[in-house]
Amino acid sequence: MFLERTPVTDIHMRTIAFTRGVPPDAAIPVEQLMACQEAVLKADVGVLQYGHKPGYEPLRELIAGEHGADSNEVFISNGSIQILDLLAGCLVRPGSFVITEQPTYDRTIATFRRHGARVVGVPLEADGMDMGRLEELIRREGRPDVLYLIPDFQNPTGSMMSLAKRRAVLELAERYDFPVIEDMPYRRLRYQGDELPSLRQLNPARVITMSSYTKLISPGMRVGFSIADAGLTRKLVELAEATYLSPVLLTQAMVYEYIRRGYLEPHVRELIALYRPRWQAAVDASRKYLPEAGLTAPDGGFFVGIMLPEGARVDGLLERAGKAQLGLTAGASFFADADDAGTIPGDRFVRLPFCALEPAEIEEGVRRLAKLL
């Protein structure tokens, strides 16, 4: 059972941050993690040594079993952004061509660009990437080195890729022979609707799956994983060893112990119960205060994405929001290069992370945003 923070008497005096997609402190199962850490250290001091370069073996086997893979296809590292950086090191070179959704996770764009790739975004529709524009881009520009997707409760929009589009994107991957990175950290945080098969479930040969325990257990433990063919996984392990020598086996072993004890499933149910009213508050407040904005009303995850209408006053928005005690992230940071050389509407895009805020804070934050426009 989670406890809400003691409310501030006057919410209008409170700073409200729509900046980072983080869980609240109350969502971290501290007591259970302390018990898991003690058990792990008593059982195996080896977790404080070097070793297990692909990651903690029992956790690799557990992940493999959950996803119908072999353990030699599983790599565990220090969070999914570390894995993305290593994947970029294996898959792209200066001048490589990478396609993402538009908008997409800002750190993904930055990571691929840091490795010298040209990153082009294909616009999102309500049910996922515009398939017509994706194929048009591939025909015009050629085979991409990587296509990066967040099919479930996308960051930053919250959108969900339909089953038809999941199949369509994999058909394009087969036809044009390119790998698809499926990033799925939010998949289990569903507040309504039915689960769809992952891309890996539809065509594992074409898909590199990434996820982490950041949103389900703890961000600070830095435990993420990838599932890919054994050859690519070996390359990831080699690059990882050359980069940081050894993974943090202690936190990986703690995650394994946490799952082994049966803690994870009830904790996920508690998270959904905690986050559902916050999700509803974000959707309701956006509709109430920003009725003319384009809204992606997600079925789960951490974010509501809003495209402000043309003509909205967006000049100096972040600075003006700061003066109103409202924290926002620059919308342009979520946009890669345009697929059609057109104008990128990043100045009109707002991401609202809602999980770390209470419902009253969410409504007040959206109300302040509307007043600034």
C-alpha cells in the first residue's frame, strides 16, 4: 500500500515539475529491496567481484524464459540507455541512417547522433508510426541501419502501436532487411485496454528487444536488458567489457531475488493502482484546460503528449513556465530530423509526465500551462 505525501495547504504555492519520467519515492519497495540485498550478500559474495560479463546468470535465464529466448541472447547492463549506447556502438557508424518515431525519446536521438548517425523521424499517428511515410522514406533514402520504436505507451506521446502496424513494420523490416529495436520499459504499466503482442512475439528474428526494471522496481539500481541474436549479444558483451569492465552484479542479483521471491507481480499491481488516478487526472486536466490541443490519451505508461494548437503563445514558454513555478522540458528535444524536410513543430509539443505527481498537482500544473498560452 502506497502513502500519498502530506498535501501542502495551498497548492498554488507549490512548484510543479513536468520534466522527468520518474516514479515517486513511495513507489520504490525499499523494505523488500533491503531484504533482497541482505539475502544476496549472505548467499554469494561473488556478486561483489568481477565476473559474469553478460550479466548475472540467474537473471539472464529468468529473462530468457519470460521472453522465449535462449540465455545467450540476453545481455544485462546498467540501465537501458547504457544498452542503447552499446547497441549504437555495434550497429551504426558516422553517416549511418537511423529512423525513429516523431517525436521520440530525446536521449535516443542524442545517443545515435553522438555515434555519428543521421536520425530521421517519421510522424506518429494515434495508432503508431505513419506506415506510408515510413515506406516512402525508405524507398527514397534507402535501407536504414536501425529502426527504433517504443510500441507500448510511447515516450513522449503515450501512444500505442496497433497490431496492424506492428505487423506492417515487421513486414517492411523483412522486405528491406533492417533490424528493429523495440524499447518496452512501460509495457506492463497498463491502466485500461488489452495487451497486444510485442514485436518480438511476432517476429523475433528481426527484433532487438530492450527493457529495464527502472519503472517497475527502482531507477537507481540501473538494471536493464536486451534480447538479440547470440552474435550481436556477444558483440555487446565485448564492447561492454572494453567500456566498463564488469556489470554491477549486486543490483542485478537483487532484482533476481526480488522476482524469485514473488514480489514483482503484486508490486506491479500496486503501481497500477497508484498511477491510474494520476493518469486519469492528466487526461482529464488536458481535456479541460487545453480543449483545442492535440492530445494522445494513453492506455498506460508515464506520459501524456500534447501538441498545442497553431497560434498558441509558445515564445519563451520554458522561461515563462519557470516563473510560474512550472517545470517543462523543451519539446524540440524530442524531435529528430524531419522525414520530408518540413518544419518540426517542437515548440508546440509538451510532454506531461504524471506518475511522480499527485492528481491535484497534475490539474494545477496543466491549469498553469494553459494560462501561459
